Amino acid sequence: MRHVYIRGIMSLIWLAAAIVSGVSGNFEMAGLYAILGGVFLYFAYAIWKKEKDRKGGR
């Protein structure tokens, strides 16, 4: 479960970097950071859901 938390935290860091880059006007990097944050968030959610289903007995 620890890797889910790590990926979630990393996604928040990437999304924060996207916001900072967007505010500073570097939109290309903001887009890249937003995509990376979304990918990390997606995989954290997918693994969390898989582990939740496994613990539920399904």
C-alpha cells in the first residue's frame, strides 16, 4: 500500500509544478507536468482499486 501513497504524493508534486509553470508562463512545461501528474495519479488509483478488490474477496 505504501507505493500507492508514494505515487499519489508524486502526482501532487507534478501537478503543483504544472501550476507553478503555468503561472510563470512556461506553458509547454506546464502541459508536460500536468500529463506526468495525471499518469502518476491514474496508476496510483488503478493499483489502489486493484488492492481494494483483492482485499474484498472478489
